[in-house]
Amino acid sequence: MTESTTHKPTDDGGPIADPPPSPPEKILCPHCQRTATNGIKCQGICVADSDY
């Protein structure tokens, strides 16, 4: 008696790796740590410190 095995096609790339980390976002305000996409609203301190 012979045993037959079925072989499923495999991915040549091996395990799926995590994507490379994205570079950190530029901080627009050093006081409130606001970036363009993090949803933080500026506290107004930066306006007071800007010598206007």
C-alpha cells in the first residue's frame, strides 16, 4: 500500500513581514505636541511665546 500526500502550493516569500515603520510625524507645535493628523488642538501657548 502506498500513501499519497497532497502538496498545497506555498508562498515563496515565507512568512509575511510587518511593513516598515513610517517616519515620525513632524510636530507643528512644541508646546501641545500637535501634528497635522493627531487631532490635538493647539492650546494657544505658542501664540503667546511668538513675540507678536
